[in-house]
Amino acid sequence: MSHEHVSYLELLARGAGTEAYDRPVLLARASGAGPEELAELEEAKQLALRVRAELEGRRRREAELSALFATAHDLAGLRDLDAVLRAIVQRARSLLGTEVAYLSLNDPVAGDTYMRVTEGSVSARFQQVRLGMGEGLGGLVAQTARPYVTEDYFEDPRFQHTRTIDAAVRDEGLVAILGVPLSLGSQVIGVLFAADRRARVFEREQVALLGSFAAHAAVAIDTANLLAETRSALAELERANDIIREHSGVIERASEVHDRLSELVLHGGGVHDVADAVSEVLGGTVEFTEAGAGSARRAGGHAVREGDDWVAAVSAGGETLGALVLHGQPDLDPVDQRTLERAALVTSLLLLARRSAGEAEQRVRGELLDDLLDAPDRDRRLLRERAARLRTDSEAPHVVLAARIDRAAGDASEADAGGRESADRQRLWSAASHLAATRHGLASARDGGTVLLLPLGRGETAADLARQTARHLGGTLREPVTVGASAPVRTPLDRPDQVAVAYQEARRCLDALVLLHRSGQGAAAEDLGFLGLLLADGRDVDGFVGRTIGQVVAYDRRRGTELVRTLDAYFASGMSPARTKDELHVHVNTVAQRLERVGRLLGPDWQSPARALEIQLALRLHALSDAVTGT
């Protein structure tokens, strides 16, 4: 490893800023390095920056999940609402990297909105401002119950500016503001904000993250209200001790399940572990389903009763991921309903974490395959290291497969065609990426379809793998997927230049299948007869001859017969047994007996036009091969 490569590893190890990665190139240029060395350094720099970006992304996702899990743990042991809300606002500010974060709540008595918690604020006027209902960006969020973001507050005409609000915002120096609603059911009770004193764009992931914190804040307020109601009941209804004790027991049970859910999350538990834990606490059976959220999808995070079941939607960022369904407890009290809702919230966090990790691995697999196809001169040692991290089988022969969803013309209007093709490509890539991960291969989106690089199993052929892949992808997507395969490529990481060649062969095979009206099938060149011989880059003449007339040739060699010579004469005589016997100087019965034997060896359809054409081509190639080898 060169000194410059070591320098990049040192930069990655100490977490240096991006500007530091230019230094090795500058030093090399100053020392008179040649163009090749500079190009190699530039490529190493770009690779190091990509690794740094990936590491930063993972650190950020880990920090986000850790903060959300910590917040869930705070809720499980909720004692001081202000402390929990301050922690939520502090974490939101830190993870979004904003200069200010704050939370406002509606005051139904005064009929306005007030600041409950601020973090990073330096203006007393801003911290004490009270807003009329419907005013400012927060008023727009509360009115629509949707997130809103502005890159430049004072230049944004979408919401109602007032002198009081503008003066407070100007005093704090805020420019870019993001606000998300704090909702209890369909009611907006406040707004959680993140803001900067400079213009900036908030990414969709940041909006979703702040929304998750807002959901936790709403849960904290709801739980605190419930605790306050319980304390009031304890003070005012001393004569109802039995009821109060029962209510207190439910709350303790809710606290217990919150602690258990937090422990499950922190120790890597899964969705079904959460369902099992809630089943035990609530005394029923809880299951997670990816469908069937029903009316719970519209209930704003609340559990709803459907027949004798209770259903809580599992959602994040406006997307419904499934539902938790409780069976066997039709009469569920409000606190246990909230326990089911908390479990649905934790389930959504687990699903988001699993999806994030899966998408990251899919992207890395796609990038490695793209490099094999587009940059075959890459450092092979680095390619092998990247493949090892993805647990690919780098020693086995691999097959390149081109897959595509081929719809019949006129299936959709012209206006819908573009959008549906894009959705098809995304669905196909997702299914192919999952297949590649399970088979220790690679997959990437390319040329309107998907390309896969999969290892061959023991005793498996390229044609077998193509057919299996077409069946698997077609079954997953519930519509036909056509797959063309290349000939096997031995140790592709040692011969990356052959991967691009094999991909072109797979593409030609895929196009041939469509032209032959075999959409929805999988095949390799060996399945396509003489057409496959023309399509294949390897020109496997011996393989074609063997597949077509190999049994006849072998029979002649074992028995000393002349079936090959008889076949050649038969076709040369226009498939006339009478003229064939003159050519061979034998009796016509002898010709008939030989042709009958040929039929038993090659199958009853050997004289059909397509088979006859392939057999004649195989006879010519066999004769040429014998002439070359002198046999």
C-alpha cells in the first residue's frame, strides 16, 4: 500500500474534514508526480470521500435512532414533563444541526399559543412571545396539521405575518424555519420547530425525524395529562379507592411495557418481540400485519376497535407500514389503548431502522456491480475487499443476468406509461436486490431494467439460473419478468473486464426472448439453439453440436455405424430416402432403418423445419471440426 493510500486511511481514522483529503494530491503534485500517479491519487481520494460519507451517514442514522430510543425510554419513566420536553427539543436541535429549536403549545383558555420550551434562543422577547391562533408559520402548521418549511421567513407569503411575530423572529435573527405539528388524534395541540439564522434547505429525512420527535412530545404531553388526571382523581375521589387502585395498576402495567419495549429496542429486538411483549402485558394476542390497518390509518395514531379486535396503525412520515392487531380483549380501557399505541410507535422505529439498513446495503451492492461494469480497471484487491464486506462468493463461477418487466403495447395510456415504467424499474430493482442479498450476489438498476451477478450453485447451469430468477422475480412482483443470462464468468473479481462483456451477451439473450414471444421466461444462449450460438460471445460451437446431434455422433462411435453420414446425405438429397440410398449405394430399407434410429435418438420432431435447420447447421459445423482436427 502506497504512502498516500495510508494517508487517506489516517484521515478516515481521525475523522478529518473533507478539505483535508485534497492535501495528499497537492503534495504529490508539488513533488512532481506524473499524471498516472496523480490520477490514481484522485481516484483514491474519491473512494475515501465516499467511505467518509457512508460512515458519516451511518453515524448520523445511529445517532438519530439512539436519540429516538432514548426519548422512548424517557417516556417509559416519565416523571417531569418539562424535563422530557426539554430533552426532546435539545435532541432535535442537535440531530438536525440547527441553531435554535423550540416548542409551542396552544392555550385553549387564553385562545392563543405560547412558547413552552426553547433551546439555543438568545432573545427574551422571542422566548416570551404569545401568538394568536392561525398566525405565523406555526398557525399554518396547526391549521393544516402538516409540516411546513420556509427557507426565508420574511420573504414567504404563505402564512400570516404580524408585527408581533415578525419583531420576535427578527430579534432572534431567524431565517429558515421548519415546523411540524404536535397532534393528539385529529387535534393539533402545538408545534415543534427547528430554525437557523441563515437560509438553508431541510431535507425530507430531517422533516420526518422532527416529526418523530413531535410524536414523542405529543405522547409525553398526553401521558402527563393522564397522570395529572389520575392524581386529581386520587385527591377528589377518596371513596373510590378500588377504582383508583385499578387505574393505578393499569398505569404501572403501561410503565412496565414501556420499560420492556425500550429494553427490546436497545438489545436489538424485532417487531415480533414487541408483539409478544405487549401480548403478555395486555392479556391478549398481538400480531403485526403489513396490511389491514383499515380505519386505524385515519385515526391519527389512536387505536380503534374493529369488531372484537383493537387495531393501531404503524406509520412514519405519513406512510402506513402496517398495523398491530390485538385479539381477545374487546373491552380495552383507555390506558391499555395507549399502551397498544406506544407499541405501534416503537414498531415503526424498528421498521424504519431495518429499512434504512437494507436500503444502504442494496445501494452498496449496486455500486460494486456498477464499478465492475463501468470501471473494469479498478484495483482488484479493493474490489475483493468490498465484495468480502458484502459476503459475496468471489471464488465461484458467476452468471450475469439481465432482467426486465416487458408489458404488452397499449397496456396504459401514454400519459401513464412513463410513471409506471419508473415504478416498475424501482420494484424490479428492489426485488432483485433482495434476491442478490440472499444468494450472495450483486444487483443494480440499468438500461430500463435490472442486472444481477449471481454465483452458480453446484450442478447448476446458466440456463437453470435464468429460469429460477425469472420465476422468483415474477412471483415476487406478481407479473411476468423476462431474464436473459450470459455464459458463466469464472472468478469475476479477478476478471472484471469480462463482466461487461457478459452483460452485453445477457442483454442480447433478453432481447431475443422478447422477439421470440417468450416474455416472462428465463433463458441462456444454450436454450436458443443456433440463434443462441449467434448471440453468445463465446461462440460455443462444440456445445451447440453436442446439444443438437451429440447422441447420433456418440452412437456412431460406439457401434461403428454411419448415422451421421446418412443424415448428411438425407438432407443433401432433399430429405428423399430414394435419392439418399443412391447417394450411399445402399438399399432403401437400410436408409429407412437408419433414419428410424436417428428419430429414436433425436426425438420425433427432428424433421420439423426448425429442428431440421439446426441439425443441418450442426452437421456442417461437425464436418468442419473433423476437417480441422484431421479426424
